[in-house]
Amino acid sequence: MEKKSMSELHRISCEEFKKAPKMPLVVILDDVRSLNNIGSIFRTADGFAVESIYLCGITACPPSVEIHKTALGAEDSVEWLYYEDVCEAIKKLKCKGYKICAIEQVKGSISLEQFIINDCEKYAVILGNEVKGVQQKAVDMSNYCIELPQYGTKHSLNVSITAGIVMWEFLNKLGIK
């Protein structure tokens, strides 16, 4: 096997990406503190054609050299908005008909592989702080709480890894509209 050349990858420009169809999914980052995690999530969101990212609370916004190191320019292609309070972002999305899914370990959560994603719906997933997770007030406003199954000694995954797994699952079930 031979690696593909850059021209064989058929990459589109930033402008073409912004006009291209997107998956009906918004990613909400609730107090994510690591600029590397934020950049990685932007890059993954670009790769899976996520509709947009909402940056909330202490989550840093572009432009940022540190975000760019891992986003590699995806902070310019993926639409994003900033909200001081995650609850404000959730309210706006609910008014637009989005189903809100906190990605969090809570009593009564639904395991990701068992969560039924309706391809007629629009979704927003909330990913939380690296230490504290999704704020309780955001969990309380969510339609669903989704948990990733884990079988080791740790009880959490890195937020950017979690984001990638969740986006991939939604892409497989929703596709690009």
C-alpha cells in the first residue's frame, strides 16, 4: 500500500467547507480549559462536518496560537459562537428545536451505543471541563444524558477523545444533510 498524496485527498477549501452540507450537530464546550483540547475538537468537528461549536464559560476562543497548534486551521472553517453562560447557549438551541445531550456520567444515563439517534432531529452535545465535567445546571437542562461505556480502572476519557467518539457515532447515525 502507498500513502495518498495531498492532491489525492481531495481536500476542499475553507470557503467550500462553509458552504458544504453539515451534520445537524452542535458541539457545546462547557468550561473546557485546555487549549489543546479545544483545538483538537475543532479539528475533529471539521473532519466530521459538524454544524458548529459553542464555546462557553472559560473555554477559550480563537484566534489563539495554542488552539491553532492542534486545530491546524479548523478554527477558521468550523463556525463557532461564544456564550458566557452555558445555559444561555442551551436555551438558544432549544428554541431552535435541538435536542440537548449532556455527555456525562449520571444516574439514569443512556449508554452511547444504546442511544437512539433520530435522523429527523437536530442535536447538541455538551462536553464538560476536564476535571469537573458538565455543570449540573447544564445536565438539568438536557433532554438526555449519554455515557460512554468504560471497562478499565479510570472513570473518564480525555474530553477531545470523548468528543471524537461521540461525533463519529452521530455521523454514523445522522449522516451529512
